[in-house]
Amino acid sequence: TVQARGVAVEQNQERCNLHQMALPAVRVQCTAVTPQNVLDLVEEFISEPPTLLDVLKVDIDSFDCPVLEQLLPAVQARVILVEANPSVPPPYRWAMLHDADLWKFFDSFSNPEEVPIRGCSLAYEVDLLKRFGYDFIAFGGHDAIFTHQSVRDAWLPLRPPMDEFDCYNEAFIAANGIPIEKTRHWFFEQDDVQEGLPAIWRFFSDWMLANAGRLFPFALHANGR
């Protein structure tokens, strides 16, 4: 609602102005967020022990998970919404890491949906948030929802956490600069994750070298089912 209190970070000045008009009770930081500065930007909402929030949302289309990793020890939210790169299926834990030149590179594209090197995979998020006491609840499009284990009773008769493989299989998968045929192959046809890992690594590294002339840092692991 318009009376919602909180803090938001938006580096686009036009969007930042609109945000301030729509939610005047929310403090908007009109700057870029990074893993290095995120705690300073939200310091007014951080306390000891970890601050309890109703909702935490991370959606920056780049190094989302490194920013989230900095926030999780400092705040506890009942609900977390985080953008997920839908093109990298479970069990592959993939995430873009912070690089100061990443957004400059993104700005060279008229359509950001053409850029596959954004965000992090669902499996990466499930693994990260589980370590901080969060249950996976839902996934669709480009977003995943998690809730803290302290509110599990609110989901009865459902019993979180949900299965990430089942949810991914049932979800609408939006192509994210990666041919959907590759996503299908990695999820449905690639039985050996040890073969899938180098295939995914080659796709991202080849794409970056072809389009940026360099490699941006990213993490890639795999979970067993």
C-alpha cells in the first residue's frame, strides 16, 4: 500500500522518481547496489539481532545472489522474492558474480532480454536460502518465492519446502537469452550432471567472449537430486 514503510534501491533516476511518488513512505536510494554497499544503503533497517522484515525483494538483473548473500546474515524476512534466471534448470547452481563493468556492458544492448548472463539459477537460490532457514515455495516466469521456516504453519495443509524439480517442471519457462532447446536438453536429456556442467560453462564463457571480448565472473556447481 502507499503507507508501506521500507527502503528501496533503484539506480535508474526516472524510475527512482516514480517510486518516490508512488510510495512516499518508502526511502528510495537512487544509486546502484553492489555486494559491497548494500548493507550501508539499508543500514537504517539493520539491527542486532537480525532485523525482522515482512518482505525482502532482490531483482537487479545482474549479480542478484551476491547482493542477497550480504543481506541474509543481517536481516530476516517472512517472505523473500528473488529473480531467478529460468534458463538454467535444477540441479545446476549458477550465479553471476559482481563485476564493476557488468552494467556498462548491459547498457550496450537495446533489449536486456537478449543478455543471458543475468541473475542466478533456481537451484543456487534454493541452496543459499536453505542455509539461512528459508523454505522454497514457488517459481514461475523469472521469480522465486521463499518464506522463513518460522511461518510454515501459514501454509498448512501444504508442507514446505516444495520440490524445486517438480516446480521447475510445471512452470512456464521464459527464454532468457539462451535457446530454449539448450534448457530442455540440460533439464530433460542430460542425465549426467558432470557432463552438463562443462556444457553450461562453455555456453556462458563462449557467449561472453563473443559478445564482450572477456569473461565476467560467475559461479557454477551442481546439486545431486
